[in-house]
Amino acid sequence: MASLRLENATIDFPIYSGSNRSVKQLVLSVGTGGRIAKEAGKRITVRALEDVSLEVKDGDRLGLIGPNGSGKTTLLRVMAGVYEPVHGSYWCDGRVTPLFDPQLGMDVEATGFENIIVRGLYMGLQRHEIEAKLPEIAEFTELGDYLAMPVRTYSSGMMLRLAFAVSTCVVPEILLMDEWISVGDPAFLAKAQRRMEDFVTRSNILVLATHNQQLIEQVCNRVLQLESGHIKAVGKPGDFSAFFGSAPP
């Protein structure tokens, strides 16, 4: 059974060059969602999450909401193992599939086929497993002979097709998404949406950060609202109509 658990997790980002007021203002203006937690000598530390405790169990479809910079992406990256809490703890039981940037790790000098292999290995597959999936991935991309060519020759839409096909070739136990993925031209988009819906359905756990109220109500069974790096509220999708009604378009 897949599960995630955080206990009093706190994430700080040190700004080593921040020694004056202008840097402080810059940190605040970019919308980190946290706050300047402390200042020691010339070091400024931005606290992006503070004392976050949360348990996500098998079958949960958790939506993360909050204004830009509230800590949604930081929390997702803690769950993905990208960031380690400076205080508190994080436990994960199950294979995590993060879909933050489908093009992450793509080598533009390598061919499409070579990128499929490398991306599959990055996702934790054995080489024979990803090789067995090559025909299905290749067919889904509709890239044909381009898969034998360097990725630098691809258009941005072709790169997205390739990255999306590889990223969704494995049944996830724990799926982490920063906004819903939509790729390609209208004809390909319909196929991609069907694949994405099936991908989400088969996952044991979904954690989705989004500003889309309709998507939250359609996909999620729990919602967590973040504000300035703290958990403001946890409940069911229908409990947050006021938040979406007040949120900027």
C-alpha cells in the first residue's frame, strides 16, 4: 500500500549573496510564498514551508491549492525527494513518479530512441523493461523516422510528444503533478488527455497542484490549502468554493 507522511516538515532556502535590503525586496517580490526566516551575518534564509504535517494514503487524490508562491511546488518536491526538510521528517512508501517537467533530462544531441532509453532508466526502469516498451512509446508519439534523429532537430511540439509518451509509460504508485499536462496540437491533445486520465486512474496516490477548480472537483477527493508555507485548511473539494471565488483569474 502506497503512502506519504510528513511530520513538522520545514524547508529553508539560504540566499548566500543576500546582504542588503534590495536582495530582501527581490526575494519577497518573486513570490517565494515563504518569508525571510532569519538573518545571520550576510546570509538570508527564506522559509518556504514551515511545520507541515500531512498523511496521504493509498487511494487519495489530493489537490494542492493556494496563491502563487504559497508553497505548492516546494511541497511536491519534498514528496519527490528533491528537497530534504531542514527540520521534521518525511516518509514515503511506494515508487514516486513526478511529472513536473516532462522534458527534464532530455539530451538534445541524442536521438529520440536514445532519449527514451535514458528517460526510462531515470524513471527507475530496467533497460530490458524500457526496451520492451519502445514499440508502444514510438507508436504513441507518431514521430516515425524522426525518432532516429537528434532531438535538436525537433520542434517544441515534437519534444513534448516524446517526453509525454515516455513519462506516462509506467503505471505509477505515487503520481506528483504540478498542473495538468496538455501537449501537442488539437488532434494529438485528445489522445494525450485520454492517456493522462488513464494514467491518473491507475495510480495509487495522486498529488496535484493546480489553480483549476473544475479539475480539483473532477479528479480529487481531498484538498489541502497552503498559504505562506503553512497549511491553512484541509477538506473536501466542495469546501473550497470561497477560495476559488476569491482567487484571481
